[in-house]
Amino acid sequence: MGYQGFARTDAPPARGAAEHRFAELGRATAGLQPPFAVVDLGAFDTNAAILRRNAIGKPLRLVSKSLRCRALMRRALAQPGFKGVLGFTLPEALWLAESDAHGEFDDIVVAYPTADTDALRRLAADEELARRITLMVDSVEHLDFLHRHVAPNPSRPLRLCLELDVSLELLGGRLHIGAHRSPVHTPEQAIAMAHEIDKRPGVDLVGVMGYESQIAGIQDAFSAAALRYPLVRLMQRVSRAELAERRAEAVVAVRSVADLEFVNGGGTGSVVSTAADPSVTEIAAGSGLYSPALFDGYRSIRPLPAAFFALPVVRRPRAGLVTALGGGWVASGVPGPDRLPKPAFPGGLRYTKTEGAGEVQTPLRGRAADGLAIGDRVWMRHGKAGELAERVNSIHLVLRGEVVDEVPTYRGEGRAFA
């Protein structure tokens, strides 16, 4: 199947290409009752190749929260260029490592610090798990917490990764642009933490991580940023220059204390610029494999929409208006229109101002509504990537116009980690 209509530009795909693609998805899933989710494996694999190309030879660490489906995580990790997992909770990492029969999940960095004492004890008590999983820390308080709840074992040390704050700070720190994550911002703070880790028994510092959300997580295309577009681009240029120098200095400082195995940076939205940073040895990526609706507003990467969900039309309140069942699958983050699912097909459908995307019903207006009958489908794209998997128990995999598999999500396997 051709994807020429989905080689991203700031304009929507050609009408004929969209009709062809969704007609094919419709035929492939004709026997399924909506709502349901699908992933187009052709687009998924193409997106993996796009990410690999943009990484210019640096390995990609797969962000698990962006997929939340073990079968698709395995498919991604089997692609050239992908190595290791960036998890989001320690219980998730333990589950992945313990259920790993073929070695796919033998290198998991937990991207966020943990306060789960039961999970920490399980990790410390198992030599194999302690070998596979790396914990995130960014403060002496984290180290003290570990020491209180896990007895140090120098013969089986816990692996630690130090998170460096890579947000942009201006006006002497009074203006903070980026995610509020680690308190470790300067090279001096980084080396102080490295020394603190080094003098404590039972822990080893093996990595450094920094997520530049002000670059990777902000839409920079004119179609999305509109009047903010020049300011967004200027901010990102300033941030890239400042970060390249500061991160390099911090990594050199930490390497003087610890023998680092990796320096992780970026996300799907910054693969190109993060790959160009010599201090970074690997790049975090995952969302680009599904290419959710937020990526329609990026210039730096143009993945193909790969993940969709279908809703049934159940009402026709009046001309130019239909109501779909459910659909209020709102993405996390600052509330706004970009966090709502995006109607993908038929084209031209939009939300009503009074209801938006609802928990039990979603009215959609537009000329295309008059062509929809009760029982017809409206195809949607989620605003963000892996959060779609929290709404369904399984994902139907489509390849060359056929459903080739149905695979469980984390939710479908009875797992909820956040």
C-alpha cells in the first residue's frame, strides 16, 4: 500500500489518498465492532526507519510509555537502530524484565525516580533484575531514600542514572522554559552528585539522562504555533546552543568520577538536534512510531500516522451533525484543543464548542456528517502516543490491507503503571 498521501507536510493529505487509506482500513476491520484501535504496521516500520535515519547512527532507546504494548515494543526493538528501553515506573520495568523470555527487555532505564519501596526491595533482592534495570536519581534525598529502604550490597550494587535538568533558564533563572524535572542544572551540581553517589556503598553511577522538553515537546510548525512560531523557533535555537555547551561540560565532569555506560537525551521531537550533540551517546524515542496528532505540528520530524481508533456513529441529531459513541480520550498535559483526539476521516469533521470530545458521546459537525449513517465509523487519532493504549484492551495490527494480529495492551494484560 502506498503512503504518498501521508508524507507529512503542513497541509493535510490529499483527499484521494486519505479516502484510499481509510477505505483499506475499513475493509480490513469490517468484522470488528467499534470502538477499537489499530496500528498500521507498514507506517510503524517506516517511522522506525525515519527515526533511525534522523539519529545518524546513534542508538535509539525505546520509550515504553509511548507504546504500552509489549508486542509492538518487541517489534520496535527488533528494528535496526533500537537498543534498550526507557521505562516509566519501576514496577513496569520489573514486569518487563521478569516476563522477558528472549532477552528483548534486558536493558531498562527507569526514566523517573521511584518511591515504591516494595519494588525497590524486589529489585535489590534479585541479581538478574539488578543487572537489567537502572534507577533514576537527581538528589541526595533520593540516595538517602534508597539507603533507608534497601540495605547496601557492594557485591550486587544498584545501577543508577543521574538526571540532568536540560531546560532553558533565562534572566538568572527567573524564567524557566521546559519541564520541571531534576534540580541538577549545572556541571558543578552534576559532579557534586556524582561524588555523592561514588562514596555510597551498594550503588553504581552508570548513566546520565536529560530530556530537553522545550525542544522535543513543543510544536514548531507554523500551522501549530501560528503567531508564536517565530518565538518558538528563536527559543529553540537559543536552547540548543546553550544546552550543547552545558551538557557537554556536565558529562565531562561526571565522567571524571564515574565510568558512564551511556548519556541519554532527547525525544522523538528532537532526534535530529540531539543526535548532533557529541556528548549524547543514545537518544530516547517512541512516540514517533505511532505518530499521534501532536506531531502534525512539528517541522523537525515527519512520521506517518500509524495509530488510529474507530468510533461508531449512533445518532444524527440534525443536518450537518452526527454523534459518535464515546471518544473523549483526552491526552495529558496543559488542557487545550491540541489535547483532544483529532477526527481523521471523513475529512472536515470538527467538534461542537459546547461538548467537545465526551466521555459517552462526541457530537461532530461538518458537511461530511450528512454522508454518515447510524453504524458508520469515524476514524480518530489520539493527541499523544501511548495513552491511546490505556483506553483499549487490545490493538489490531494491519498490514497490506489485512488484520494480521490482535495484541494486548498493558491494560489488556491487566497492568496499569501510572
